[in-house]
Amino acid sequence: MERKFFLRNGLAALGVAAIVPLSNACKKSSGSDSSSTTSGGSSGSSSCTATSSETGGPYPTITPSSYVRSNIVDGQAGVALTIKITIKNLNNSCAALSGALVDIWHCTAVGYYSEYTDTPGGGYATIDYTASHFLRGRQVTDSNGLVTFTSIFPGWYSPRAPHIHAHIYNAAGTSLLITQIAFPTDICNTVYTTASDYKAHGTQDTANTADMVFSDSLANELSSVTGSVSAGYVLTHTINVSA
Amino acid sequence: MNKGAIRLLYRKIIDADAKQLWEKYVFNDSYAEFLLQAQAYNQEKKYTSFADMLAQSPNAEKLHFLVSASIVGYLRQLNGVVPDIVSSTGKLFLPFKSYRFEIVSSDIRDKSKHQVAVNFMSEQLVWHDTIGDKLLVSVAGEKQAGAELLTETFAMQPFLGIYSLQKPV
């Protein structure tokens, strides 16, 4: 991104450089925009300029945080789950909140988080670095306040009901809300008793109504999930924040 | 000769004095991510330093992992080769797949206090011998039956250690 920015400025500088004597144009590459606006020559004869040579690469480029991605599967096995979360703003009559950052994370089909894959003794991740943040991701809400992730249906671990974690930030990066998303029990029962990656682990040991997180707030944290084990599921959920 | 298989660990420290572009990107992006993620462990905004957050909230240990997500994209750009560590012919040669990212120190009000370390754990090397101050190694898997074995020699250096040793059987 920074490179594009540089190129754009470079082109702007060239546009000005074309109307000043060549000797000045040479200095221009390291000069600032403010100094170039003061020059007023008008040779105007050279309409084409040699293309700059560049380092032969590879060289580093700015990369968005690896959290910023919609597919967070990273090789984890499980029933396909599309996660659609809409963010609305309580301070604006529940209108869609665009430009918000939405981080989500959840466990594997058998209840593990990518955070805990370090070797017991050494503390160094033994999995390939390219997959070290599986089932975690960040998206930015569109004009409808919507983000969409491609993932797998989470498993469960004791003593929690199945859930997805979510952390919402405004466009400036200020934390607005850390919350969790609950799953309909009937869907969980189907997945956990029939899907091959989940069957051995069985059904969740904690009901939504008995869960330490959801028991007092299920009404606004329960998502809607449709689909099937074979076709995959789609989760839709709305999170209201004060932004 | 074969003294065993070793994994090297290179701890690359990156701070506000970073000179190379890659280091600057890691420095800037890890700090931006720290500002985002640290809010969860400092909800009343009582603390500014990472050390204070750790002291007050043991869960702040998670920030090492959480912030690391911001630099994985830069790790990919290394194409699986540990930076800085060169063989005696001056070439980068050390392959890696595993790493651990650490926040050494940071402060939400003062970027100059942000310091991180990327620990690169190399793939296994076969340690054949030691020549003067250099280790003679081959990258595991290089060997082909009956073929010449390609080797590397390198010197141990600051921030480079031997992480594990597997004795030959």
C-alpha cells in the first residue's frame, strides 16, 4: 500500500517536473511536493521520461494484518459454516455501522483454539506459521454493516456451550464491544451426533440456558443458523454496539 | 560423521531503531495491533505499559499470540528462510517453519517503547562436525543415496542458539 502511495506521489511529482528544466527534474525525485509548486519554468518539450529502475525484489511490501481475511479455515476439518454478522449502531437509531472492525475466533471441531497449539515444554508453535492463526479472522463492515467469514462449525469444550467470540472496534480502532455468539441447540445436536469430525466428541456438556456467559443474555446472543451437515450451514447474527 | 540433528533458534529483536524496511513494517504493524488488542486487557485504561498490564491481568499473556497475527504476512515474505543468519559464504541458508512472537515491551502512549522479538526455530539440520569456530551442517533431507551431500558452514553468533539436539541412533 505504501508503495502505491509512493508511486502516486511520484507521478504527481513527474507531472510538475515535466514543466521545469531537466536539471531541476533530476533533483525532484528526492524533493518534497511543497518545493516543486514554487517552480515556474515552462520548457515543456520532454513529454516522456525514462522509467525508473527498481530493486529486483523480492522485497517486503506492506501486508494487511493476517487477521484481515474472510476464509479462516486454514486446513481445519469440519462442517462448512458461513458466518454473516451485521453490526448496528445503538447511537444512530440502530442504523448499519460501516467501517467497523470485526474480529472473530472459535474452537476446532474437537474444541481447541489456535492459541493453544504450542508445544507443552518449549512454547514454540509446532504448526507451520502460515496456519498458526486458524479459525481467527478480521473483516471490516460494508455499507450494510455486514461482514462474512468462511469457517467450520465450531465444536465445544467443557464447561461451555458452543460459541463464537467477537470483538468489535470502530473504524479508528477503539474497542466497542467484546461479546459471544450462541448456537441453536437443535443444530448443535445434529452436527455433534452425525458429522464425522464431531461425533467422537459427542454433544455439548453445557446447555445455552446453563452457560455462564449466555444464561442471562441468550435473547440477544443467540444466532440463527440454517443448512445441513452435507450442504453446510449459514449463521446470521446482528450485534448492536454504541459507536 | 554425525553429531546429531539440531534446531537453531534465532531471536530477532525489533524496536524503534529498526533500519530495514521489513523490520519497520513488523514494528509498525505489531504496534498498531497491540493498540487494538491491548484494550481488552486494559478496559479501564488504567495502565499504559505492557509490563503493568501483565502484572495486573495474567490474561494479558495472550497478547503475544494475538499481536502475532499482524506479522504473519511478513513472515510469509521471508519464503521460509531465517533472515540475518548467513553461512560462511554470506548466504541466507537457514530454513524455518515455526516461530514464536514476543512482545518484549510496549506502551500504549509511547511507541518508542515498543520492542518485539521474532523467535525463528529452524528446521532440523544434521550437524556433521565443527571446523574452527564454524559448524558444518546439512539441511535435513538434502542427502541422496550415493550422491554428494551439500553442506553449509556457519558461525554461532549473538542471539543465535541451539534449540534442540537429537542424538544419532
